[in-house]
Amino acid sequence: MSTSAHPLVLLDVDGVLNPFHRPSPRFTRYECVVDGCSYQVLLNERHGTELRSLADDTGAELVWATTWEENANEEIGPRLGLPRLPVIKVTAGAGATRGELFKTGPVAEYVRGRPFVWFDDELTSADWEYLTGHPDVADFLLVEVDPRNGLSGWDIDRAREWLTTPRG
């Protein structure tokens, strides 16, 4: 895990980079094979460009926070033009205890006081409450992405604004 003070941008795959239906012709269908199982995903190369730009412009570090875990580096990242990214082991956690997403505990442990933006399609007020009360979590922005359409320019702009606004 990186110990730098750079902010983090946490990325989910399904519902964020892989929407539940093709919202525009810019999405391409790919077949991915994970542990011998075949999955169809819809990806838009523009997302890779936008996310790299967001990281470069704000000094943030992109990190996978997805059940794809290391498979995101093999199957998703290369198709979006993303470099190999750090991975939060979200499936290794103890699970939700207060209605939060099962990924929220591992995310809280990973960030260790670094500010972060989290793009996910399943975030709720329970996640916000959990993160707000966790001792290892400082400033954060949860961006609940519409899973029907996936990551939007508005989502990226919101993250960019938050990441470039001075805090405290």
C-alpha cells in the first residue's frame, strides 16, 4: 500500500465502468474470462482517458475497489488504457455489520487517513455513516454512479472539483 499523502480515486467496475446496458454507441462489448467463467462487459475507452486525466490533474492515485480485484488489472484496465493499479481486497473483509456495503470496511482500512473519492453504484447513507465514524478515515466524497448509464462526465467533474478544493 502506498503511504503517500496523495488523494485516492477508488473505482468499482460493474455499474460504474461496466453499465447495466449500453447507454451509447461509444461502449464496446468485450468477453472477459475470470477463473474459467466468461463475462460480457461494456466498456468505454473514454473512461480511461478521463480517469487518467483526473488523476494527473489532481495528483490522485487510481485504485481498484471492485469484486474484480486483481482481475480488473488483467481484463478491465488494459481495455481502458489504464496502467496496472493497486487493488483493495474487498472480498476479504468480514462483511457489512450496519447496513453498509461489504466493501466499505476494507476501503476504510485501506485509505489510512488519505482523502478519497469513491465511484460506486451501491453506496448509501449507511456507507457514509460507517466511513464518517471510522478512525482511519478523513475527508472523502462518495459518488453514487447511475448503474444504468455508468460513469458520467458529471461524476468526473464532481470528483475533480472536490479533489481541487482546499480543505481544513
